[in-house]
Amino acid sequence: MLTDPAMTPDRWQRLTDIVNDAMEQSAADRQAYLVAQCAGDSALVRQALTLIANATGATQFLEHTPALLDAEAETLIGRRLGAYRVITEIARGGMGAVLKAVRDDDVYKKEVAIKVIRTDVGSGKVVERFKNERQLLATLDHPHIARVIDGGTTDDGRPYFVMDFVDGEPIDAYCQHRSLNVVQRLMLFRTVCETVHFAHQRLIVHRDLKPSNILVDQAGNVKLLDFGIAKLLDTQSAPKDFELTVALAMTPAYASPEQVKGETITTASDIYALGVILYRLLTGRSPYQSEPTKPLDLAREIVETDPHRPSTVVFETHEGTPSSIEPARLKRALQGDLDNIVMMALRKDAARRYASAEQLGEDVRRYLDDEPVLAHQDSVFYRTGKFVRRNRWSSVLAIGGSIALAATAAVAMHQANDARRERDRAESHFNSVRAIANKLIFDVHDAVEAVPGSTKAREIIVREAVTYLDAIAAQNESRSELVAEVASGYERLAQVQGGWRSASMAKREESIASLRKALALRERLAQMHPTDKLALRSLILTLGKLGESAGGMGNAEEATTHQERVLAVSEQAMALPNPELTDELNVVRARFVQASHQMRFGKKENALPQILTAMQDFDALAKRDPRNTRLQRNAAAVMNQGAYWLLWNNGSIDEAERYFQRSLALLERSSASEPNSPSIRRIIAIVNGSYAELIAKRGALQHALDKQIDAHTTLTALADEDRENIAFRLDAWAMGLAMTDKLRKLNRNDQAISLLNQQQLEIAAQSKRAQTASQQPIRELQALTAFERARAYAQKRDAGGEKRATCNSAVGALIQASEHGSFGLTDSVGARATKPDVMTLVTTLRATCPENVESLNAIVAKWS
Amino acid sequence: MDTEITLLLSRSAQGDHQAASALMPKLYDELRRVARNQLRKERSDHTLQGTALVNEAYLVLSEGKPQSWADRQHFFRLASQVMRHILVDHARARAAEKRGGDAQMTSLDKTAFAFADRYAQQIYPDQPTRESALRLEIDFVALDASLSALRALSPRQAQVVDLRFFGGLSIEESAQILEISPATVKRDWTMAKLYLKGAMQAKGVTHAH
């Protein structure tokens, strides 16, 4: 417009009038109006239209004046606060400014952050309170928590806190800038949950969790800021409108319903805030519809309206979402479990959220590990019924309402606080004992875990603490959350004792005994709350663990009992109103596990039809919800396993082939939506490897080998990408065995031997590094690899290999195999060393290697 | 009102440019002092909205005594301009700092930083302050340049922006100061916003509203 030479002040005034008048016309009439007004001056029409077009979406433009009186106008930069010299301002929030400072008298010039509290938010009393709480805050010594180092008052009476300086960016901005995917975001979020839980166990509630209090540094380390600060600002000695002021200073966008209503703030409030944060990390937006600039609307929405499920809002989102994921794909990833996890944290009724931040984190872990999650959709009753009606807006403090009303409400709130405090005091002793026990179980245990040889100590710590907790729970039998805590404690103890894979037999028994105790409690909870899905799902998980342990110990009878119970409880959960897919899945899975168990320990011919039925059920479920990628993956895995059993138990080869193909088809669909997902790449490789066994059975050995080489390549790449995850490496080795089996059958013995030798070295190296939990499967693979080597050498000898050396190698490998593990092993991909297999090999070697007969006899003797 | 300021105000109201430029830094100090005093005062009426700083400053400076109309008008015009300078200079200084220039922040910068952040929070309440402040630094410089261009076309419209946006005055208050009807202020304000938005977008600054 400025480039228009004809534009003069007069012409501009005319344009001003025309534009203003035209904007009063309806959009449809506007053009005609302009043409008429501009009397043939087409340039003027164009200019007016350009200007009017700028009005679109500009309602807020320049409407917020920067010149409002700001109480913070004064600056502290360059001045000293206590032992610190202020360097610069870092940020400014509702509670006040955050400054960066260095310790003036310190040779190391340690950098700190200083938070100066606004005078209307906190008085000098805040510092007094800080001094009282200092010891409690000192217990927050945690790598992911920024410590509060000191507190004081500025010259003009503003309280301040000195904290660790963290050079990072808010977690949401970090995720966005680094374009993190869903899994990476969830992993960061888990760390946040664990950290919050750590503080909760020390009876410290954050009260103001939000992305700007959760920073992530360049190296990806999470640091939580301001722990314990909000509490210092909120107390009885405050002026009467104080809580209101604090409430306003807090960030309403992350506040829980109880915070908005001025009710007691508990750990559940932090869990709610975590829910809001997770919502934001997954969808890039707030769970609320209200504009953040309208606190009244927002407060009301927080109390009254359920947010939309995350998966339903991704199409409205533009930025901040997990990157490189198109909305349709993201929607599918969120649908189901992640939706449920977020919505459970965001429940209006604090008692119906996750019981702890750890539980929330654990559910996220379960999602990541493809285990069934605890979260489920809240019942319709709770969503729209009694709870919301009971908590209508009319009973709620109207934040932002008239000041007089707010002051009256604040007095009422204050009085209510007195009564509450009395009750709180009675509970506090009880709570601290409970906190100590929990601390021992979870934190002290974790702290000493890294100390070599600490297993015994860890076990004692956890066992003592659980006993204590158990005693408390015994006196408070009606307190479900306490009973659930004890159950979790026993589950942890079982884990410390090593589960059924633990090295010593005695320990395995103890581990199972702990699980049984957990089970008794879970059963009681389920009995107390027969319609509580969470209780039922927790029971299912414990039963599942116990069933697996018993099965692993070879205690088929006990395993059967638990599996039957899993099925019964799953059916019970399924019979509750509003069954979800997860509940159906639990039922079908229970049937499948039962049949698999039969397959291993019972009559195979009886089990096979059940396996087939379970596979069909899974297939039907998968068809019902084709967008649920985790379900598709689960179904694919089950069909693969079933097809494999069909193949090796004289089932129909054609039928097995149909299931392999169906399994692959399901996986390909999953893979299309998450092409780089390691877990999908892994299952596809495994299914292809199993399918190759079928192909080999039909005689196409070369084709089978090619397929298994491909699968082996993929699995090896996955193991290299994630060296921490031993499961990938185990898969790669198992596929290696299947592959060398084909090589041997094709009489390419030298190739097989060279591959197996290499693998044997890899396993030996890994075995030295591996943790106890993965020792057992490593030993099994070590044995199987050695056995395969023995076979390959034996065959080479048959085919005319150098007699003496080959015989020695074959027998040597067989001795190795017998040292590494008992025979009778079958690996999931096809490496087998069953008794007949071993006997066949021994017979062959006896005939071809007469010099080694003595060694062979020794092996057989040792084995039987 | 402080005699020196009153005198300078009267003289600049009569067209003395030297008096006006001598008055600017004093007004700046006054605005800051008012802000600080207000901060210290125990205020019983907690309002959710802040008060326009220039209004508060005027009330304090005049100590309730009636001032001549011309002085009053002049005070608001100048005070709004001072506010604009504070914000724009600050934005420039920060931009220079980022380019590796002189990182020396004047006390004016620091105060302006506080204003800028406060403003940023109102516009981008959901965003981390630092980031939004950075976006605004660009905006303030761009806004100042666009405003100069508008001043050439319509000095009155530019003044409306000074008073409304930088001075924080209402339509009615601005109308009084400029001695025109509120309807005209409204029309000028609408036109100025349309123009500025277009001009700032053309400079490649996206204003996310």
C-alpha cells in the first residue's frame, strides 16, 4: 500500500471511512458496496479488500496492552540476594520472577536459579515456613529433582528461594523441537512419573506441575522444579483471601478439580496434572475447550466437563504433536489404551484416578511393553451421573467472580481447613510409617540395586518393609488402597527374589510364596469390590505372574489352577457393565494361555482344538477393531504361536499356513502405520522365520533358508540398535540356530559351523555382562547353540570330514551343551534339543567316533 | 505535581521540543517509580486486571490536584510514547544481544523486559515465557516500523495506537485526550489495526491470533 504513489493522507482518510463502513455490511454485500462507494476507482476497491481481509482471525491483535501496571517492574539484576549475585532474569510466571545467580563467595561460581515470590502471593512468613520444612525438602535428593537450596527475603520484603539451576527447556517444547515420537515421549513421561512418586513417598506434593516446571536438558535428562514451593505458599497463617490469590497465581490450565474447588490437595492432584501434561504431550493441545485467557470458563470446565479422549482431538491439532505421524496414524496409536491411561489420570473424582504416580508410570510401561494396561474407561455412572451432579458448579468457588464473594468463600474455606487439619494430624503418624515402608520397598531397594552382590540386602529390606506394611494393613482392612499397596509390595518382593528364573531353587520357591501372598490380598480386594475393574485387572495380572512362575517351575497343577482362575476373573470383569475390548481380550487370552499350558504339560491332542478356537477368537477380535494396532499385533503373535504348534504337532500344514499368512497380513497393516516400530519389525521377522519352518517341512529348504537369513538380518539389526534390550539379541540367536539348521540340512556344514562358532562366542561374552534375570534364557541358548554345533560337526564327519578333529569338536560341543543346560529344550523359533534328538546324535557319534565313546557315555550318564 | 515535571510538561504542551525531550527520561523514571510504589502498597482490592500504568502514574503525579487540560492531554501522549520507546528499544537491544552485540542491558531494558514478558503472557498464556518473549521482540520492532509508515498516512491513527496499545487507555479516554469523538477513535483504531496487521505480515512476522 505504501508503494502506491497515489496514497496520500486524504486518500487514506477516505479509505478509512470506506473500510469501516464496508465492514458493517454483510460479507455478501461488501464487494458491491465497495464498488459503488469507490466510484470506478478499482485500486481503492482492491486496497479496501486487502485491508478487510486482514480482519480475519485478528480479534485479539493489539488488544492486550503491554502497559498494564506490573508489580514486577522493579528488577533485582546485578544485586545480591544472600550469598548470591543475580546475573539475569530467566523467566517470569504467575508466582513471580525467576533469576539466574551465582554464589558470590564461591570459588566454583556455582550457578543457581532464584525464584522471587510476588508480594501479593507470599509474605515473609513464607520463608519462616520454608525454614520449618527445610528438612523435609532436603529428603528430595533425587537426580531428577532440582533441589531447593536456600530461602530468604529481599530488601523490600519479597520472599525468595534458591534452587539448582537447570539449563533445559520445558518438556512439551523439548518434545516438539526434537520431533520425538510417541514412544520417546512416553519414556520421558515415565521418568516424570517415577520422580513425582519419589517425592510423594516423602509426603511432598508438588501442587503446581506443568511443563514449565519439568525441564529437559540437552542430554535428555529430566529435572522437576519447584517441588514443595507451592506448599509453602499455602497455609493457615495466610491472610484470608490468600488461598484465592494463590489459586490465581497457579496455572489453572493444569489444576485439578479439587484445586479449583479449594478442597484438600493430595497426591491425586499431582496425578491429575500429570494427566493434563500427558494429554498435551500426546495431542499437542490442552484437554480443555475454554480459552486459557478466560479463567472462569476454564475453572468451570475443569470441574464439570470430561475432556474429549485424546485420540478424538488429534485432527484439530496443528503443532506440538508427536512428529512425523499423520493425524490418522496418531489417532490409531492413541485409541484404546493410551486414551484410557490419560482419561484415568484425568478423572474428576480424585479417588478414582491412579492410586499413585508410580501406578500411572507403570501403566505407561505396560503399554510400551505390550502388556495389558490397568486403565479402563470409567463407567457411565461416574462419567455423567452421580459424581458430577453432586459437584455441581453452584457449590463451587467461582474463581474470578466478585471479590466480595471470593473473600467470603475464602473464610469458609479457611474454617473447613481447620476441621480437615485435625483429621489430617491423626492420620499423619500412620502415614509416615506407611511412607517409610513404601520408601524402603521402592527407593532404598532401587538405590542399592546397583551395588554388586546386594541381592540379599535388597531382599531383606523389601521383606522387612512388606511385613511392616502388612501389619498396618491388617489393622486397616477396609482401606483398599493400603491393601493394594501391600500387594504391590509383595509383588516387588517376588521380583527381587528373582521369579522362577532365579538362580537357586530355594529362591524360586520364596518368590512364588511372595506372589501367593500378593494374590491373597488381590483376591480380597476383588471380593470387596467385585465391580471394580481395576481390582479385577490387577488380580488378573498377579494370577498371570503366578501361573507363569508355577509353570516355569514345572508345577503344572498349580499353573493350571491359576490359569483357570485368570479365565474366571476375566469372565467376571467381562460381565460387568460396559465391557471393553481389553476385557474381551483378557478372556480370549486366558483361554489361549490355558490351551498353551495344556500343549506343554498336558495332552497335546486335546489342546490343539482349543488352540485353534483361541486363534479364531483372536482373529475375530482383531477384525472387530482393525485400527487397534496393539490388538492386531497380539493377534498376530498368537496366530503365529498357534500355527507353529500345529506345524510341530501333526496338525494340518495347510491350516498352519493359513494362520501364518493371516498373521503376516495383520502385521503388515500394523507396519504400515508404524513402519519403524521395533516391536513390529521384530514380530514380522519371527513370524517369517516360523513360516520358513513350514516351507522347509514341504521340502523347499533353500527358500526356507533365504527367509530365515532375512529374518536373522532384521533381528540382528534390531539387537544392534538397542543393545540394552537383551530380548532382541536372544531372538537373533534363536533365529541363527534355525538358520544353521537349514544350512546343515543343505549339507553346507562348514558355513553352519562357522556361524555357530561365532554365535557361541557372542553368547559367552553376553553371558558375562547379563543380569541375573536374563541368565537363564542365555544359558538355554548357549546349550542349544553348542548342541547344534555338535550336530553340524557330526554331520561333517559323516560327510567325510577329517575324522579325528571333527569327532573331537562334535563331542566337545556336546559336552558344552550338557554343561550349559539340561536337554529337553525347545526354542520358540525351532531350535530343538529334545531327548530323542540328543539320543539320535549320541548314537550317530558312537558309531562314527569310536575313540570318543567314553566321553559320550559320560554325557549320557550325567544327563539321565 | 513535581514542579520540574509540571514546568516541562507545560512548555512541551506549548510546542517546546527541547522541553519534550528533557521530559521523556523523567517520565520514564516516574512511570517506574509509580510501578514500584504500587507494588509495595498493601492493596486490599485484589483486582484480576492490572491498571493502565500511565493512568496510575498520572494520578500519583497530579496528587489529585486538577491540572490544566492541555498538560493532562500532553502527559498521556508523551507517556504513551515513552512506553513505546521502552518496548521497542528493548526489543532492539535484545536483537543486538542475540547477534553477539553489546550485551550490556540498561535498567530501561530490564524494566521493558518485564513489560514484554507480561504482555507475552497475556497473548500466549500457554507458552513458555521465554519463547513468546522472543517472538515479541521481533514484533515490537516490526510494529514500530509499521507504525512509522502509518504515521505518514495518518498521524492521528498512529496516536490512537500509541494511546490505546502503548498507553493502555480506553476508547473514551483516548477520545478525550485527542479531542475527537469516541466513534472516530474507534474507526481509526479499526483501520490502524487492519493496516498494521497487514504490514507486519508482509514483513514476515506471523502474529498468531
